[in-house]
Amino acid sequence: MKNKSKKIILKKGKAPVAKNAQQPSRSGEDLLKRAMANIKEKRKEKEERLAARDANPPDLTPRPCLVAFIDILGFGREIEAAKTKEELEKAYRKIRLVQKEFQKESAVDDPEEQAEMNTNYGRRVIALSDAVVVVITPNCPAGSIMGIYDHLGFAVSELIISQTRCAVSHGIFVRGALSHGSFFFEDDVLLSPALARAYELENEYAEYPLIVVPEETRQALYEAPKRGSYAKGADPTPQYFKRLGRRKWRDKPLYYLDYMSVMVNEDHRGWLKEDLKDYLDAKRKGDHERAQAAFNRRGLKDSAFFLEWHRKRIEDAYQATASERVRKKYRWLMKYHNRSFRHDIDYVRDQVIDLSKYLAS
């Protein structure tokens, strides 16, 4: 018996459709319509937002600020050498500690309190990878109350304290530069001649762990209005700056923040019990000479406390690296450490670093 071939007859003008082809349901059609309507709404909102932005461009009027660019000494090599999770976590902790000491809100224990303080003191802290940018504007409540000169001087002292705490509390040595001028950062657009100068100065002149300051910024600070009344030699601000050898930038002298000379005379621990007891006893008995001796001893012990920690941190950092290039920077710090105090006074004389132990090979 012969098989008869089956003919498939297609109606003219109609394409074949498989029986299992999926057709959109009523609910699917509604969902698609809502999605399209949502897209149109979002597009309209975007167009309105762009139109509003174009109609109200940002205010780029230059306003004076102090701008500091700070980064971590040797961090680039450290992160490049990091291969394990533990090494990356260590690098992460280091960055967060620097952000914390320079008062970045997200890095401190109480972000809301820090944010309020930063607002009151006209301070903005921006994290850029391993760097920190600190912006100070005198247009703030503290500037109005303290006066612009004293407010900016206080801001410089805060930078010095942050730099010191990084070194002494954590063994992290930072370097950077401080400049002045306008600063604008909004909608991921950053425009700042002051930051550009600070970055250039840090990159070219902050060879050692220090914060470089050009002469024009130092003078701009001195010329700030509403300077308070000080007795001769009592104004602390000029003491914050020290000449960077004979180095010049744009034919003018360069300076750096002299944190050692400031911190060696700061109050770090206060009175020790035995010294306070001796001081109060001498005052009670009218022995002014003994009271003054106790007061001086208290200051020297406090200086020695700070110097001991600073010395140990430098020596530890020196031993932790085998790079002669990096060790050279720590030898500079050792010399800077030794220059910051007299070596013939009780208590502090024990904190002199013996440079003969760290001669270049």
C-alpha cells in the first residue's frame, strides 16, 4: 500500500503560527503600559531638572578659602604590594584613621556631632582615595564670632594637631600642602585653583613628611581682617610656619607647618600627682621658687612624654622599611625631631635620637 503524501495548504496572505507561541495576556499588556508611562514620566522629570539647572547655574563667584591637600607617606607602594585580604584591610584601616584625625564625618564615632562642628567652623573634609582635602571657609558662625584672622589661625592649628595625632597616636606620617583661594565642589564637579596649587606643591615640594605652605598663603592669612588684639609675641599664628630651607616656589620662600615646635610646648597629659602635690604644698607655704620649679618640671615631663612617642614612631617606621629612599625621609624627620628642643635639659635630653645608628649604608 502506497503512502499518500499530505499536503499542507496555507491560506494566502497569512503566515503560519506555531500553536505554542506566547501571546501577551491582558495583565501583561497593562504592565507594559505602566512601564512605558513610568519611562515617560522619568524622562519628563529629567528634562525638567536639566531645564531648572540651566535656568539656575551654580554660583561660581570666587570666595576665599584655605585648602589643604594631605596624603599618606609611602602609601602608594604599600597598596601596590598588598596581595592578601589582611594587607588590604590594614591599608583600609590606615586610610580611615587619617580621615578620622582630619575630622571626616563618616570616619568618626559620632558623625552628626562632627558634621555640626564642621559646619560651625566652616570646615569641609573630602576623601580622595588615600588623600584628604580639607577646606576652610571664614563664612561660618565661628568666623563671625572669632574674627576671620583668628578663625583661620585656629584652622591651621587644627591641621597641625591632626598631623601630629596621625604620627604620634598611629605611626602614620602624612605630607601635603596648604594653599588659599576659591573652592567649588558640586554635582561631581570640582573647580579650585587653591586645590590645584596645593596638589602641585605637595607633588613637587613635600618630599618629606610635612605640610608645605607658600609665602603668598602665609601672607594672605596675616592680612585676614578682624585680627584680635595680642600682646607682643603672644599671637600664636606666626609660630606655626617655618622656612623650608632655601626652597622657593614662584620666586618666593616656602614654609611648612612646624608641628614639632608647637607640640613640644603643648599640654599633653597635665599634672602628674606627685608634681601637683608638690606645687600645691609650695603655694600653700608661700614657697614661690619651689612652686615655679614644680610647674617647670611638669612642663618638661609633658614635653618628654610627647617626644618619647614621636621618637619611637619614627624609629619604628624606619626599621619597618628596607627602602633607602623612604629611610632618607625618616632620617630627615629624626633631624627635625632633634632640632625642636634643647638637649641639655632634664627629662627631654633622654629623647634625643642618636643619628649615628641610622646613617645611610
